[in-house]
Amino acid sequence: MTTFDLDAVAAHFDPARVVRRAPLAPLTTFRIGGPADLLVRVSTADEMVVALQVVREAGVPHVLLGAGANILVGDRGVRGVVIRSEIDGIEWVDDTTVRAGAGVHTFPTLTDLTVARGLGGLHHYVGIPSTVGGALWQNLHFLAPDRTRTCFIEEVLERAVIFTQEGERRVVDCDYFAFGYDDSILHHRDDVVLSADFRLEPTHVVELREVVRSNLEWRDARHPDLWLYPCAGSIFQKIEGVGAGRLIDECGLKGTVHGAAQIFHRHANIIVNLGGATATEVRWLIDLARDTVARETGYELQTEIGLIGEF
């Protein structure tokens, strides 16, 4: 097995922010996964830059972690370094533009703040666990209030500060991210978000709170309560006009249990942890759904979540 000089990496940081063989399961919404060889928690943009420079120069493999909301960590954990972005800080650029560090949680932190000020745009994403950096990574999205279209975070992103794979801090606009559905340039380049500016729309607070209430009710009726059923949200990418969950349901797989993992009984595109589930058990259900849907319907399901570490 390849070894790395993790002592040399750890020496660059406050010992209080570095953990060896750090359990990753508690840092994910799935509550599943083995340990990281080394976990480094960064709370400022400068600390993130240093962390990235150190691991890149040392040639140590690294993974960036935010809210841990859209990933499955392997049972054997993650080799190398996991950098957890806890970059804080919120400030107002002007009356309608808010700047937030990459580690700030979009919900409830930003949504509560902006709704209270009568500013709309981020209120669509209530109930979705994500940091600002994660929101840009996946182009955070949710159905519009009329449920006829999807709202995307790119619609309110003004600009962002990133640290590029070439080792430069840059201010980039929304177009730089080349956003797609569950996709952005961050999937294809080793760029890392340090902060982002969101331009919002003045809206009556009563109207905003009505959308918030409606969206939370919609999610509650379909999605699991993370405290009761830890999960990573939708497992497979959307298939336009068909729906991955619908296909899995039509194949009779909704509610299927393997070990302590289950294809959720209310939403077949979600796999939940019933308590003590392993990544191997989740992967078994993923393969079951993919293979069954392909065999019985001809559709090919593609995973939406990130598979991190060793399985």
C-alpha cells in the first residue's frame, strides 16, 4: 500500500484542527463510512489555500468535504487527507448581495438570514443540507413553487472567489462554472470555492415564508427525516420525463432491505440507513436497482452521489 508523509502535512496546521484516523461517518448525512488517514479542518480562506498548497506539493491524495450531504464514503475509509471546509463569514456587499464563506450552510443559515431581510432566491433551497461550496459544486436545485420547472443556484450566483488548480486565487463570474444539472466545472478541475456572492430579489417576507412552508411540506411528504433515516438524497441522476425513482418503483424495489440499508419506502430513488448500515450494503442496493431497471426497462441509471474512498 502506498504510504504518505502525513506527519509533514500535519505539521503545517494547528494540532487542534488535525485528526488522524478520523471517523468520517459522523461528518456525512448518510452516517456511513470508514476513517480518513488525516482530517484537516479549515475555518478561513487562507487556511484552505495553505491546506491545498501543502497536499498538492506533497503529492498526497486529498478529498474536500463540506456538509457531507451528497456522498457515500467507503467502509475502508479515505487514504490521504480529507480537508473539511468550515470557511465561515457572511457580509453584505450591498442591499441585495450577500457574500458567504464556502463552509457556510445554505440551510438554515443563509435561508433564514435572507428571508428575514425580505430577499428571495436562496429560499427555494430550504431543507436541503449543503454548504455554499457544495451548492456550487452540484448546482444546488429544487422545484420552483409552481412545480413546473427547477430552480438552480446559478440563477442567483453573482461571482465567487476560487483557488484554482494552477494555484491562483481568482474572482470568477457565474459563467465560469459551466453549470449543468448536478454538474459544474468543479467536477472537472481541481478548483476550490473560497466564497461566493449571491444577488437576491427584494420580496415580501410573507411571500417568501409561504414558499418556505410549501417546500418544506413537499419535502417532508417525500423525503426521509435525516435524524430518523440518514441518507444522501437522490441516488441516481434525473431521467427527463421518466424519473429514476419511478423506474425503480415500477420494478417493485421500493422498500427493499439489504442488511441495515433500505430503498426508502416513500421515495425509491433514496436509500436510507436504518441504523448501522455499511457502504457495502448501500452499494448492493445501488447495483440491484441499476441492474434491475436496465434489464426490465432498458434505461441506464447513473449515480448522482459521489462515491468517496475505498470500498
